[in-house]
Amino acid sequence: CNICFDSEEVPEYGDAGVDDDEAPIDGIVVDLSSIAQTIELAQRSAVDATRITPAVGVIEDLLHGLTGGNVASTAAAAKAVADIIRTTLGPRSMLKMILDASGGIVLTNDGNAILREIDVTHPAAKSMIELSRTQDEEVGDGTTSVIILAGEILHLSQPFLEKDIHPTVVVRAYMKALDAAVKIIDSLAFPIDVDDREQLMNIVTSCIGTKYTSRFGPLMGNLALDAVMCVAVDNGDGTKEVDIKKYAKIEKIAGGSIDDCRVLKGVMMNKDVVAPGRMSRRIENPRVMLLDCPLEYKKGENQTNVEITKEEDWAVLLKMEEDWIQGVCAQIAALKPDIVVTEKGLSDLATHYLCKAGIAALRRVRKTDNNRIARATGASIVHRVEELKEEDIGTGAGLFKVEKLGEEYFSFFVDCKEPKACSIILRGASRDVLNEVERNLHDAMGVARNVVHDPRLLPGGGAVEMAVSRAISEEALKIEGVEQWPFKAIGQALEVIPRTLAQNCGANVIRTLTKLRAKHAEWTTESSGGKACTFGIDGDKGTIVDMKELGVWEAYAVKVQSIKTAVESAAMLLRIDDIVSGLSQKGGPGAGAGTGTGVAPSQDDEEDPPEKLGE
């Protein structure tokens, strides 16, 4: 700040008659406007400094003061997060190389995969990253769009707050705009036939088109559709249950060609039979028995002491163990299974008796794998051998075989009649490629699942966002008062999606967006025969195209979920007026939380007060 001294009235320190301790302060003139400009400049430089951090993928605390006036800080943090992944939207998106905590490298353009690896300290930025994870779990796709949209909404909120419009008024207008947007999207959506594979393939291809695997053609789309259709179960009331997390397992095996990827009509796992030389590795139409109990003599949980008075008792004790195992194996063999799968251990003696009975066995199988085998083969998992019945045996599998892929052996239960569970084998040149293919396949399966649940489509390429933006701008004219401006801002924020698509493919953004606005503005439902405008941006060429002709579609559930999540999270962050740190500044995280002894700190445990130290 500028501090001016009047040389005539204010004597210098050390002059006669004026002590150093009594230097006058009345002569200091403080220019308050200069102070305000200096503080504003410092805040701008702090925000500008944070824009460097996305280049290295680490967001530090944007403004160090965590108390008071944090709406600007929250908006800046949200914008910084959005700027990191803005370039990963669309078919011409860029990849990010991330160094993870263990020193490995992640190459991806998946929004959720990027953000979950980023080290963030700002609480608002953490909240933004949580949005991406929620979107990924809920619908599987749209993780990048939701972050970009939320960041843009918060960025456009700053002018209203600077004009002293109360955040509650802004939030109320945003919620009204969200309701209007959902109604407009409902009018744009149209139903499809879930049994029409070609239409489903168009949607899944649109999802994969922005990913790394788009170069492999329809391969990933076919894998996703085959997997979803395999695990879909009709509930009987016209709806379908699709649980891809439990019943569609992705197995990544390095080596081979990407064209070797396939969906099995059954289950595979990384296991070999217990005794490879003595048990069969290939069984046609096997009878499968699934167990959740150990086939070995139960040992004492703690120290077990056995007192033997006679030498012969030791032999009797061993004989009792052998008899028990023999009895268990006899109960299993009575039902004539071809293969026994257990989640627990299987002793050498039990292996011997099963081999004599001509029964193959797998041990220590994961619970999730056992559930998939049960669903694929029709078997029931039994918890005690004594409870085994004929109806617990699964006969749905056409073939059991063990094959060597790469350096390891895998067991297959394939050619199932009605699998309702599947395994997806992914082959590729390296582990990095396989990880990216898995992420892309997960998104594609999520989109296919959403369409099966809610068979409605929307045009892609930013057509929906531009149509909603235009409709909200028209609707805003009917609103009176201050709420009109935040209401209209939601429409402006939605334009960030077509704008980013044009940016990422190198088109002239202003000219392309102006043409698209004009196209939507001159479109009327009367002249088009009641049809909605489906013009958007071709993400490859940057031109304006009718999405119906291009065949780019998006699932209704993905689009609505991303807009709802973005608006609601922005509204929540706008209501934050203060951020209070719960960490002790002196001792770091957890300081002062306790003494570590289970006893509350007493007065004697505390540091001596200053007055004691001075005595």
C-alpha cells in the first residue's frame, strides 16, 4: 500500500525532541483504494498460480486462508479440476499420463480414472472429484461431462455473488432451471427396441468413440453387448435386472492379440485342478458340486492339548481323522459329481479319495467366482457335506476344461445352456493397454445396461445441451426478478459441452458455436413436423451435423444423471460460506485428539503456561 509522510510536519526518527519510542503515527496517510487493488491483485495471482498445477496433475490448496469469503475459492477450485480433464472430452480427446502412488504409470482419458489418482488438498476440489466417482458407479459413463459442467456452473455463479445476489436465490433459480431442463430432455428422448441389436450397437459405439478402444472398430461394442445380454434376467414385470458388477467378470491376460478378446458363455478363473496328473482336465457335460466348507480335518482354533496314555491311542487318533475324511468323501461320491469346487482347503488325503472315485476338484476358489459358477451351471452352494442333495448338483455347463494361457492355467465352465453369468477375456500387448481397455469396456457395459433398464435415446454431439440451452433462454424471459439471470446461466453453462467438443478437434470455436446456435434458433417444431432439432458437432471434423444421420446417440439415463449431478453439486457448493479446518495447525493431523494411552489428558500433562516458565 502507499504510505505517504509529510516531511514538514513529521520529523525523522532520531531528531531532537522526539524519542524513537514516541514516533508519531498521526502523519501517516493510508490510501485504502490502493490497498484494495493490491489485495485483489494478490488474489488473482493466487488463482492464476493454481492454473499451473493441472499441468502436473496435482492441485494444491488454492487459497491458503480457509476461513471467510470462500465462494470465490470454491469456484476457482472447481474450475481448476474441470480444466484438468477438459481436453479428454470427445473423440479427438487427449490422453493423460499419471504417476500413481506406487510409482506406476496410468495412461487414460477416462475422467474418473484421472481424478481418483490426483492428490488434492482443497475441500471443494475433493467434493468435485467425488462427483466423478458417483457418476461412474451410478451409470458408468459421463464422468468427464459432469465435472466440466459443474465447474462451468460454478464459474458462471461468481458474477451473481459479486453483485451481492444471495446464494440462496441463485440456488433456487438453479433448481427451477434443472426441472425445466429435465422436462425438455424428456421431450427430446424417444424409445427404442431393446431387442434391436443394431440400435444398441450405435449407442455403445458412440460411448466407445471417445475412448482409446475406438480404433478397434466394433469389437468392444460387441463384447459389451454380449456381456450385458448374457447376465440380463427378466423380472417378470417387464423390467430386467442387469448386475454386471457381480456376474460379468473381466479377466486380463497379457499377450496375444486384441482380436482374441471374447465373451465366454460361462465362467473362467485362474485355477488348476488340485492333482493335475491324476484328475481329469477336460469333462463334457460335467455334474458340478459347489461347497463352502473345508474338506480337511478341522484343527483346533487355539492351542489344543491331547493327552495320550497308551502308544496305541496315537494310531487310533490318526485313524479317526482318516475315517472322518473318508466318510466325507464317500458322501460326496454317492451323488456322483464329476467336479467338486470348494472355497476352503482340501487335504492330500481327501484328494486321494476323490481321485480314486474319479472326481476332479478345485480348492480355495473365491466367493465371487463360486457365485458365478452357481449362476452359470445351475448348482447350489452347500455349506455342509451332510446337507448335500441331488438337486444341489449343477448340470447346466456343457464343458469343463483347463487351459494354459500365457504362463498360467485357467479353469473354464463353458457352453452353458442359460449362463446368466459370464467372463470376458481381454488379451493385449501390455498391462497398460489391458487396463485402458478394461476401463473402456466398463463404460460401454454401463451404457448398455442403462439402455436395457431405460430404453430411451437422446442425440449426442452436444445437440441436447444446445437444445436445452435455447429452451431455457426462452423460458428465462417469463421469469420476473433477480432469479432470471441465474436461471439463464444454466443454459449458458450447458453450452460448454459443444464448445469443448469443437475445441478438442481444432475447429474455430466461435464460428462453429455461432452456426450451431443459429441452426437451433431457426428450427421450429411446426416447420419440422413436430420433430426436435438434433443438430450437434461432429467431434472428429468439427462440423455441424444432424446426429440422426451421423448415428451418434446417448443413453437417456447417462445424460439426465450427469446434468442432475452437476447442478445439484454446484448448488451445494454455492451454499458454503465458510470452510473451517478440523486439523490442529500446531501438531498436524490428529494432534490433540488424544494422548494415545486411552486416558484423557490431565492438567499435569499439558505444557506449562508462560507465567510458570518465567518463574
